[in-house]
Amino acid sequence: MFIQTEATPNPATLKFLPGQTVLGAGTADFPSAETVGKSPLATRIFAVDGVTGVFLGTDFVTVTKGDDMDWDVLKAPILGAIMEHFQSGQPVIEGDGPAASGHAEHDGEDGEIVNQIKELLDTRVRPAVAQDGGDIVFHGFDRGIVYLHMQGACAGCPSSTLTLKMGIENLLRHYIPEVVEVRPVAA
């Protein structure tokens, strides 16, 4: 098994491409070791000292390291953990996998606007940020303000504010006049 690695815009995050499907649908975000739940893959990766976050996409694994750690030290044990997992035959996530969209539900009078927001995120934004090893999901909409949750390489990325304000906010405001602002939310 050959696993490729790619740098991301976030220097604390590295994208690992195992050359096979990681998750059939959706994404899974594990911002700490306490959140791994039923993911044998995330559990193995968090066993590497210095790993502070794991994000799973359809064909990639994004790993975030602590500020005091160096990729030259961490890369080999993480590659080993990923390879060991895929050779074990265990599922990436036991039981029911993550929701297909990852977006928060929205019940209310703004349902049509929220559906447009989710559609634009799914077709224009999420494929682009997935290439950088991350994801951005809808969290809420209130009085013209769209709340988005950044995951994987997007969480904590130095350019995430620029991406939100200049990219996503401008895109949503262009297509949906009711949108006046985009703000990030913590998990």
C-alpha cells in the first residue's frame, strides 16, 4: 500500500491519501482523542503522540498536529497507523457511519433560503475545501447571518477567515440576497 501525503494551507495539518475509499459518504471530524467514538482508524492515529485532530473524507485522512511537534517526526508513525488499519480489515467507523451531508437541520420560515445555502455549499464550496483536506458545513441561519462550522484542515487554518469572508460570504451574497454575513462557529 502506497499512501501519498499533501500539504494543506494549514501548516498544522497534513492530508494523507491512501489510494482507496476512506468513507463511502459524508465526512467524520474528530477534533480530539475523546471524540473518536467507534472509529478504529481515528483511534490508531490518535495513538501517535502529538496528534491533536483527525478528519476523514471520502478518499483522504487529514491529521492535525500539536504546535510543539514536527511533521518530520510524526509523518512515519501516522503513515504506519493508517497502513496498519487498512491491512487489518476493520471498518473505518463501526456501526452507522456519519450523516451524508453533515449539515445541521433547520426548521423554520427560512427553509427555502437554507436549502439554497446548503446547495451552494455542497456544489461550490465543499468540493474545493475537500481538496485542501477540510470541510465546511452549515450550522445555522439567523436574520441574514449564515453560521458555518469548519472541519479538518479548515479548522484553525490561518487563511480560513479570508476564505469565509472573501470567498464563501461573497458567493452566498451573490446568489442569495437575504444573506448579509457569514460567521464561523466552534464545534
